[in-house]
Amino acid sequence: MPTSKTNSKSQPLGKITALLLTTGMMVGTGIFTTLGAATAEARSGILIAMLIGGIIALLTGISAAQVGAKYPEEGGAFIWMRIFGYPTISFAAGISYLIKGIVGLGIAALGFATYSAQIFPGLPIPITASIALLAVAGVNFFGITPTTKVVIGIFFINLVLLGLYVGLAMPSVKVQNLTPVLGTGITGILGGAATFFWAWDGFQRTAIMADKVKNPRKTLPFAIIGGISLAAIIFVILAETTLGVLGANAMGKSDTPLLLGAKITGWGIWTILLSAWILAFSDQLSDLMSTSKVGHAMGAEHELPHWFGTVHKRFKSPQYVILLLTIVALALINLVPLRRLIPVASVSTLIWYVATNLSAINLSKEKRFTRPIVSWLGIAACIALFFSLPRWSVVGAIGFLLLLIGIRWLFKRVTQKAAVDTGGNWTVSGLTLAQGDIISVTAQYAGDTASTEVTTIVASAPIQTEEPVISGTITAADITVSGKAPSGASVVLSINGVAQTAVTATGGNWTVFGLTLAQGDFISVTAQSAGETMSTAATKIVAPAPQTVVPVTISGTVTEVDKTVSGKAPSGASVMLSVNGKAEPAVVATGGNWTVPGLTLAQGDSISVTAQSADETVHTAAITTVAPAPLKTAEPVISGVVTAADTTVSGTAPYGAKVALSINGKARPAVLASSGKPLRTIASTTAAAPLQTVQPVISGIVTASDTTVTGTAPSGASVVLSVNGVSHPAVVVAGGNWMVAGLTLAQGDSISVTSQSDGQIVSTAASTKVAAPIQTAEPVISRLVVAADTAVSGTAPSGANIVLSVNGIPRPAVVATGGNWMVSGLTLAKGDSISVTAQAVGQTISAAATTTVAANWIMPGSSLEQLPVIPPSDGPMVSTAASVVAAELLQTAQPVISGIIMAADTTVSGTAPFGASIVLSVNGIPRPAIEATGGNWMVSGLTLAIGDSISVTAQAVGQTASAAALTTVAASWMMPSPNLEQFPIIPQPGGQTGSTAETTIESQQI
């Protein structure tokens, strides 16, 4: 195994390395040795229990990352609590970590031996564990610790082995073993979380070794939070797989659940055993290393005997701490069972976590990257888990801790003596002090009584001010340098070791003015807050002054007839012109001018030009688009015949054009073509009138209810709509269509619309008058409404909004779909007044259709006034005459069966009242009911045979079932016998079919 001595110089750890190292130190023997005991508490809720522990570890991990980033010193929470002035809590945290480390060594060694004994029966577990621990202690004693690469390599090897185990065990997973998810309840889950909690501790080792990390402020949060997250994923997958294979009972009874699960997969047992061996050995190495570092730090701070703070002269290892940890761990291995050690390890870990969270709470606001509530939640969660652990473990661990704290207090109270010299001075040396210690001094001559006691309280150790930050890059052209520092701190900037006048950081910001800098100058900045020591220096090197950027320009407008493009650039610069991204050969700017010849251009081509000077400064790019060729002036006309006797020549040309006349190639001075004057007084011509934009069109009739007006016009034209002479904002025509929205119109308003395309004059106006609004057609209520009805339906314009009111109280609006509407969920009573209105888009509300709810029954013999007969659209005629005998509840109209039904048919269809429920029966067996939509119905998925009897009934809402429509299934094809004349098949009343022949026709199915 590649190793390194502790005294060797190593490279600090980067982000990814620290992340993998943290994950590697967490995924260890904890999952192998603790999973069974935790499952015994949580049962099938072990997955939830593990995640609860993971969340608490994450909260503490965030706290550890914050404090470790600020104070990257060996010793973790032990050192941090001393820095914040809590020496007693610091001592308790350090002792807790030592106890956890000792117990952890014992658990890892026993785990190694226990797993080995499953393969080699009869192997003495305590002796095997002791040999393994002595081997690890020997390696650590000689100063050999696993390198970062070794730990990460072991992690990846085990990841592969554990992945093989999961893959082999998956086919044996039984989902029922994973339930109930909460196991025996919240008490069991918390007990399982507390028992498994020790397995999460690996991330603390990274915080303890924070001084070995590169840029701790950024690296520690990334490594710890990311490491906990990765470990949680691995833990849950392993536990879920094992629980699914074994079930909670078998898993909770076993000290080697992963091995037991692997036995089911055949040779998968060796993947687990090999992984357990590797992790047990590497875990003991890492655990002993980190624990000895805390013990060494406690010795160096005189919280343990000072010889614990010494290291071996040759191997540079904390020899006495390693010796003590090994002896105590050996005793535990041989005297205490594995499951008895796990709760003690969890108690000690929880105490260490509480101290870590307390350290984060004591950080000042600017030194934290989360709110204190995160650390308070971590403390509260740790206390909750205390009550979920066995009482003996909590009482025993805390009692032992209190005993040691008491011994420490007595030791600190020992009186130190010193003699007063002839000058009246005295000195007591060799003291170990902490903030808050009370010092009392008395003097006494031989034979006299002691003097009055003089007391003082030890103040906190000076805190070093946080290192300032220098903002941005400093160049030789800068005359100021600024940055950030603790508010109120005194900031001193030095240039090449020469200090400038100090400034004060205001609101966390500082600026030093009036500087003269040169390339290569060394800048250092320190800060010092009141009552704190000076910070470490932030440094930067002055960069060269930025080059002045000279712009590149393109001269004039480039048109499609141009063969050359020219412009300006720094003299001597290499100029590169590109047409549509294709570069032309470079040219050199001479005298600040450049020209690129031989071009072939087209309208719309994109031209870009860049220039680069000899010092490699790239100048800003010039960009232009090729314009169309300039218009050619119309050819001038020479009036009449020119004779030798003439002294003037005249004619016509575009107004204002320059006219040049040449005689035998010799040009005469140019003249302007102006109105009414010949050449020298040139006859004029009138320029053509500019094009007028095509008149726009207003679509449809505009009514007072409209809020938008639309129409057509030339695409891209600007359209202006005016109402009574007041213009609305212009709109641009897209695809030949325009629309002006947000209008408020009244009948008789005058609307005019004009359009104008680019380069053309405004069109003539299209105009119209605002018409009266259109009223929506009155809706129709279908049939008589009776008290038993729960729905009312009818017809209205498709898409109209329908509002039905009962006794003036409106129901929620519905939309008329396909010209039909229905309002359901009604509770009606005889005499209720029903009104229905409709409103189509862009129209006003219709007149109301009204009706009165009739009784369900009209009793015979009653003396009722004659009422009108109302023909419903989908039911029988109903009379309200007093003479009606035993009128019944309305019966739904009989449905109609379409066509002849044959044995090959799989569907039967027909018509029935709108919305009625249709029931089709074959040989008396009903099919599921369907609804007649739009007055049509169809039942599909049928299997029919010749002679089957089909009946169909319909029932509309509030009515009784209709009379049945009947038919009999015919043959698929009716073929006559060879000697029989063919007769037509005639549908009979009631849906039956028959032949017009007097004799029976034989039918045969083809």
C-alpha cells in the first residue's frame, strides 16, 4: 500500500479530491457493523431512520464547514470552542471525540473479526479483533498513514464490490419486505437513527484536518456537504437491497446483515467479505489517525498531560496518544460485545456534533454563509436523538464525561507558588489559561497571615482580523485600489513593501487613492479591527496598462455595385475584411487608410472588418450591410436638331439633376435642370409623382359592441385608425392583415383607416359608420320542464354563452356546443320560473326564453283550468286539461334502430331524444348504458348471431323509460335457394324483417 509519513510535505487537497476523500472516509465499516442493530430498533423503517441521521449530519456538516473554513486548525470542535472562549465545552468535546474514536476502533476491529468468522467458523472473534487493532496501531506508530490517493482508491474499489453485491441481490428483493415504510412507528425510527448515527461521522475527519485543505472557505463546504450526500445515496441503496432480501426480522437479528444477504446470491458473499476486510483495515487506520490528532491537540493545549502533545522524534507520530487509544480499545474488544459499543459511540458522536454546531453559532455574521437557525436545528436534532438511545448508554457516557470535567476543575484549582524578589516582583510560569478563568493572588510573610486576595478574570485570546479582499485586477494605469474588509477595520496598503496611509473600511469596503503604479509592482493589503491582531496580507501583482483601442471604420455606404471597400484603421495594422463570414486576403493600413479591392457584392451581404496591430492588440470590429445599387438617373432628352448656327442646346432631364454637355469629348461646365430655363437655360421636366399606398380594407360591419376593428392592407404598411377624427396608435400590417384593439365605440361613430408603406405616400382613407349592435338570437328551451327534471336543455347559436336563471337566480354559464346546450344539477319545484338568455361573441344579450316548471303528475278528476298543450321536441304531447284521465309522468319517445341488423354487425346505431340514456339488450341481457349525443346513439363491441333478439330503450332526464324498439338479427347475406325466385327483404314494424315471398327462403351465410 502506498503510504506517506506524517512529516512529509504534501500538496493541499483540492475540491474534488476533498469530496472523494470525505465520501471515502464515511462509507466505511459503519454500514457493515451498525445496520443490523439499527434495524432491530427501526424494523422496516430503517431507510427513514438512516435519512433522518443523514439530515442531522448534513446540518452539522454545514456548521463544521463554516467554522473549518474560518479556522482551519487541527483539532476541530475542540480547538474551535477554545477560540470562542468556552474551555470546559472544548474539553468535553475533545474527550467525547476520544471516546468515540476508541469505541469506533473497537467496532471496526470486531466487525472485521465477526465477518471473518462467518467464513471461517471457530475463529476466536476477540483475539482476531485484537490482532487486527495491534497491526493498525503499529502502522500508525511508525508515522505511516494512508495517502489521500489510497483512501480514494479504496473507496472506488469498494464502490465496485458493493455495486456487484446490489446487482446480484436485486433478483431476490421482495417488495413486501420494504413495508410498512414507518416500521413500528416514530419511536422505533428515532431509535434506529440514533443507533446508526455513528456511521455518519467520517465527514468530521475532513474538518479536523482543515489545515491540509486548499482554499478551505470554498473547499470545505463543497467536500462535506457533497460527501454526506453521496454517502447517503450509497447507504440507502445498500440498506434497501438488504432489507428487500432478508426482511426486517432477519436483518435486525444479524450482526452481519450484508453478508447474510450476500449468501443468498451464491458467490456474491465474497464481494461483501472482501469489501468488509478492506474497509475495516482502512477505517481503523483513518480513525486512529484522526483521533490521535485530537488527542495531540488536547495535549498541546494542556487539557491532557503535556506528554500527549509530544511526537516521536523520528517517526513524528503522537506516540503516547496512539498507545493510550490502543490499550483502551483492546480492553473494550475483549470485554464488551459489539452491540453494546454502538450506542456509546453514538452518544459521543452526538456530543461532538453539539459542540460543532455551537462553534458555528459563535461565528460573526460576515463569517457565516448560512443563518444560525441551521446550527440550532442541528443541536435540537442531536438532543432529540439522545432520548432515543438506550438510557444506560446516555447516562454512562455523560456521567463519565462529568467526572472528567470535575477532575479537570480540581486540577485547575491547584495553587501555584512563587517567591517575591528583592525588587518586589514575582512570576508564576507554566500556566494553562482559558478565557473566563478566575485568577486570585495572595501574599504572605513567614509567620504572618495571608494578605487580602486580589482577583482577575482571564480575557479572551486575541482574534486575528479576517484577511481583506482586493477587488479586480490592478493595472499600471490605475490610481486607486479598492476591496473589502471587516467594517471599521484599519486597512494598510503597501507597494513593494512601502506602506501607504491607512484607511478605514466603511460598510465593509475600502479604497486607497492617489497611487502611482508600474507593471510588476507588488501590492499587499492588511486589515486590523479593534481588539484583534493584524490579518494575513492579501497580495496582487500590478498588470500592464491596457492598450488604447483604436476603432476600425468603413468609409461611406457600401452598395452592390461597389468593387472596393475602404476605411480607417491604425497605421500598420493588418486589416481583415469578411463578406458573410468569408474572409478576404488581409491588407495593411497605410497612413491610417485601408482598401480591399476585387470584391463581388450583393444587396444584403454582411461585411465585417477587424484590425490587429503588431503588438497583437485586436481593435473593435466595424460591421455594415451592403445597400442596393444607387438609382440611375433617367437619360436626358435633346430638343430638336442642333445646327452649326446654334449657340445653345436645350432639352429635358429630371428636375434638379446636374446636366453635363460635352463637345467632341470636352465637357462644358455642368448646369442644373430647372423649370422653364433652357440649357444655359435648360428646359425643365417634372419629376414623377411618388407612389401612393394602396387603400386599406375594413373587414365586415363594425357595431357599437365591437372593441376591435380588423382589415387588410399592404404587408408591412403602417395603419392608422381614427374614430370621429381622433387617431389611435399606429399598427403594422403583418401578413396583409391588421387589427386595432381596445376601442370603445357608439352607434353612428365615424371610422376612417389609412395605410402607408415605406417610400410611399399615405393611402386614401377607407371609412365606415358604426352600426347598432347585433342582438344574439333568442335561445330555445327543448320540451316541457317538470319538477322531476334535474337538467334543462335546448338550442342556441353555436359558441354562444348560455345563462339559465331559476326564479331570477342565475346558474353558472355554459357554452352552446354545436348549437345545443344543457344546464344540469338543477333542483326544481312546480311553478318555478325559468329564463334562458344567450350571448354570442361581439353581440348583445338575446331576449330571454321563458317557461314555468310543471308538476310531475296531473291527477285525474281535479278541477283544473284548461291549460295549453305544449309540444316538446323529444317527447309525447302533454295536455293540462282537467278532463285528462290518469295522466302519467312524461314517457321518453321511443328510440329508432337504424337499418337491418345482421349477424356480421358489431355495432348497432340509431336516433333518440338528445341526451337520453340508451340501454340495448341482446336476448334480454342489457349492455352498459350510453348517451344519445346530438340525437344519435351507437353501441359497439357486439357479437351477434342469426335470430338474436335486440331491444333498445331510451330515458331522458325527468321522464320514464320509453317503449322498447325491437328487431331480430338477420343472416349476414340472404341468398335464395337455386330453384327459388329472389324476393326483396322488407323491414317489418317493430324492427323485424321478412320476405315478400309466400314460401320460406332458405338463407345461407357466406
